[in-house]
Amino acid sequence: MWALFVARNFEFIRDRAGFGWNILFPFLIVAGFGVIFSSGAGSEFKLGVFPVNPGSMIVKDLNIPEKLKSYDHIKIVPFRTRDEAMDKLLHHKIDILLKNAGPKLRYWVSDSSPKGYVLEKVVKESVIPEDMFASRVIRQQVKGEQIRYIDWLFPGILGMNIMFSSLFGVGYVIVRYRRSGVLKRLKATPVTAFEYLAAQMVSRVLILLFTSFVVWFGCNFFFSFHMQGSYFDVFVVFLAGTICLVSLGLVIACRGTNEELTNGFINFICWPMMFLSEVWFSIEGASAWVKNVAKVLPLTYFLSAARKIINDGASLSDVSPEITILLLMSLVFLFIGSLLFSWTR
């Protein structure tokens, strides 16, 4: 078992391209999102205006309501002609189109665009005097430390990287070993299936925790993430989550000799898990059946516990339900993987 553990580590480390990509890939994603959202380029809505010369546009000189010029989440996109702007509107590259002329505000909006529907309401509100709202609405501001999107996103990117590395690094690799005859040769040795799977699992867990540690502190050096909880607590969560995802990889690896089919099967598992487990965005407000499907995915509990500690300052006792579910899933996956494992079939 020790010999297999050492051999698997050397095999991974000597593959410099794969080892480097496991560190570089999540770092590039975090860096990209950090640059986008820190520069203000990630405006929620895009408002087109014509006729305007894009090279010499001065926002304050535009003949549109003053409110629209000052909204932080609206990006004004200039166009020279109406035809050019209409093409962008039809392809949902802008959300609404305004004409930069005339005493009346003239605009175009697509009926099939949800953002266009919302921005149309904003445009109509912009022509109403502010004192009209004073006696009808009461504005109250939320106080407290706000969580940046990059702080919320970072645990999701680490979890996604661990998920892909677990399933491809264990499931795909063992299937390739089976097809190339490596497992058939190991079957002739005193190594048992349990020892082989245990060595693969421990090796992959330690490697993934190490690469996640490097990515975490490398990204933190540039973006200064806000860590509200304990580093030890989040380490325990990452350990439980990594063990669970690697165990899932062992289930995929228990049978099969077709690498193409295995690759498709892993992608069939990874992509729904990536979107339903809130790696990129929250599914709060989604249909009940979508939330129910997300509850059977291990990455959902992994990221939920990690974000509670990192973003909200929760303790291990607060995330004990998620950790318990991850450990139970790990036991189920290990039992199925060891029960169905075959050296040759």
C-alpha cells in the first residue's frame, strides 16, 4: 500500500503539465473574476444609446435622463446608427436601446429579454422627479460588513477544481490503467483491491489539499480574501469534501475499460454538479425540484459548509450537518466502489 501511495505521488508530480495546471487553472479563474469585478466591467445591465460617436462619447452630454448617467450597475454603450444598435438588441448584447435626441424619451426593448424588462422599469422611473417618491417609499440601508462577490466565488472555484481533479484524477486514470493492462498485472501481486483503492484515495486527497493550499494563499496574496472563520475549521471541511469527491471517483473507476465513455460519464456528473451546487451563482429562488436535485450532490454540502465558515464565521458545530452528510456519502461511495471493483472487467 505504501509503495502504491509513493508511486502514485511520483507519477502525478512528474507530470509537470498536469501538476502545474491544477494550480494555475483555479488561480487564472479567480484572477479573471477579480479583475473584471474590481474594474467595474461587470455591470449588470447594458443600455445602448444612438446616434453617438463611440470614440468621443461624453456621458454628461448625452440627451438622456440624468439618473441613467449615474447608476453604478448600468453601462452605457454608444452606437453610431440605429441599425447597428438594433442588431445588438435583437441578439441580447444590450438590454435596452435609447435615442439620443428629441424632447420625448424614445426607447426600444426586446419582449424576450428579462433584463430588458427590468431596465425598462428603471428607464421609466428615471423621468419621474425624485420628490414624487419621498412620501411613498421608505429606504433603509443594510449595515454591516459586505461580502464581495470574489469572496463568495473563491470557495466555489476551489471546490470545482477539487471535483474535476478527483473524478478525472481517480476515475479516469484507473479506467485507463485497466484498459492498458496495469491492473491485470497488479492482480498477480499480493496487493488487495482495498489496499490499491486506499492508496489511490490517500494520495489524491493529500495532493488536492496541497494544491488547494497553494492556490488559496497565492490568490490571497493578490486579492486579500476576507476570512471570517477559523483556518482549522475550513481545513476540516475541505478534508471531508475532498474525501467524499475522491470516493465518488472510485465509484466511477470500479468498472469500465472504455476511456471515451468514462470521460463522457464524468462530464455528465461534473457539469450538473457545478451549476446546481452554486459554484458560480446561487440557486435561491429556483424551482423546488432543482433544489431537491442539488441536495443529493456532495459538492452542494461541501461549498455550503466552506462558505459558512469563510464568509459568515461559522464554527465546526454550525456546519456539523454538512460534514456528517459528506462523511456518510464517503462511506457509501467507498462501499460501492470496493464491492464492484474489478481488476480486469
